[in-house]
Amino acid sequence: MVTVPGAAEATGLSSGDHWRILCEHVMGPHKKNYQDCVYADLVPGQDAAVLAVADGHGSAAHAHSDVGARYAVEIFGRLGKEFAERALGSLPLPRLKADARDRMPRELVRVWQDEVLEHARRNATGPGPAPSAPEGVRQQDLVPYGTTLIGAVITPGLLVGWQLGDGELAMVDPRGKIRLPLDSGRPELGDETDSLCSRQAWDLMRVHWSPITAADSSPALVLLSTDGLSKSFVDRQGYQDFVRGTYERLREQGPSAVADDLPKWLAQAAKYSGDDTTVAAAWRAAAGPSGTAESTSGTAASPSGTAASTWTGTEEE
């Protein structure tokens, strides 16, 4: 696990006006190095949060995937905050949606490629050719840094999620209903997964766009996790039960109690999956005892007239 400089906290609990952020990670048994990385932070002065988790592939062919995962969440943190600022500002909704669908995936991949290739050039040894410049990217230069990425930006009027590769993004509404909006619906084959090192990775990124049009349509919990968590359960229902239990504990006992127990829960999951297990979550602290979010004043205007939608980079609406 790599601590992200400038993030709220790499582990434990952080709070803003309305959101409570929880981050935790556990290294898989018998592993020498963490391959996961996590980012979670609040947008200063705003009721907004940015979350990201990445899972470096970790095999011999991906010798620097821990670096690739760290760069992935750091880059998402920067670009995610910029996206949140645009969402909180006056950018027209159609332009913002186009940014989410097209610009953000391409920018994430482009900046990640630039940074890992620069890392490769700084650390190049041996008689082979130096890694190529970003404008002439060679696939073999990216493979050692291969990693998945899941990220989310939450503002008073909008939730957007991006996913490349395995892992999960779960949303729980104020009534306790769980959704996995970026679930591909197809099982991964062994350890194969889409990756930032894949060809035209931006076209493989799944995007979920979900306007928040009323206080009670804001998610009560958004939870991102690497696949070390979901693989610890025998089926998808087991994972959803974990998410539901986390939400219920947050409502009943509060975030401090959950932050204290989360390392034990993830250690148990890692024991069964054998993999690094990482979670970043944002809980809507303004939710009252009934689970219905309290209305807040002074928030940005909510986008209206736009339904939630999920797509990949190559899909037509």
C-alpha cells in the first residue's frame, strides 16, 4: 500500500461538512509488497468527495505495477478534483457529461502513460532501448506498470464513477437499496482484466453518470473496493451483504466504530481471497435516523431532466 501525499488520510477516517470518508487496506497473506493503492479526499470548501482505488497486477510481467497503481490514483485525485470544480461551477450539463464520457477517460490514460514512461526512462538500465516518448507509446513499455482503476466524484448535484478492470463500485441509497452500476456482468477469466496498460484503454473504461435531483436521491454510501474483497465471497450476494452490513453499522454505530473494525473485516477477506484488499468509502453523514438525507442549504443547483446512465467508451447512447 502506498500513502498518497495530500490525500485526506491513507487509512482511517476523515470528515467534511456532510461526508465521512473511510479508507483501509490489508496486504494479502504471503505477499511481499502491496500492489493496491487508494486515494480519498474532500474538495476544500465544498460538499464534494473524490475516491479512487487501483490494483496493480503484480505478476512478473508487471514488475512496477505498484508504481502504476500509485500514479493511477494520484492522477485520478487531481483530475477528479478538477472535474468536481467544473461540476460545482457553471459548466453546461451537456458539456460536463461529454467530459465524463470522453475527456476524462482519455486524459486519465494519457497522463498515466506520460508519468509511467517518465518513470521508466529515469530508471532505465541495461543495454536495451530506452522507453519511448509519450507521442510514440509502445505497448511493451506500459505493461510493467499495469493496473486497474476505479474512481468516483460526488457533488451535491452529481455522482460519476469510472472503472477500468476488476473491482467494484457500490452505491447504497438512503433506503438501503444497493446498486453495482459499473458491474460488467461478465466474470473475469482468471487473472485477466482490462488495464491502464491495455491498448486504447480509454475505450475500455466504463462510466456511470448519475444526476442527484433531490436530497433523498443522493447516495447514502459510495464504496469502492479492489477485487481482493469481492473474491473473498463465494458469490455476488456475499459481497452485497458486506456492503449492506457496512451501511447498517454506519447508521447504527457511526463511522468511528466502523473505521475501528474495518481493518479486521478486510484482514478476514484477504485471508480468503489471498489478495490485497482495499476500500475507499464516502458515507453521507447528514443522513438522519430514518436513513433519509437531510436537505442542505447553499449547495450547487442539481442537474435536472437527465436520467442516470452507464456506458463504455465505445458505446452509443
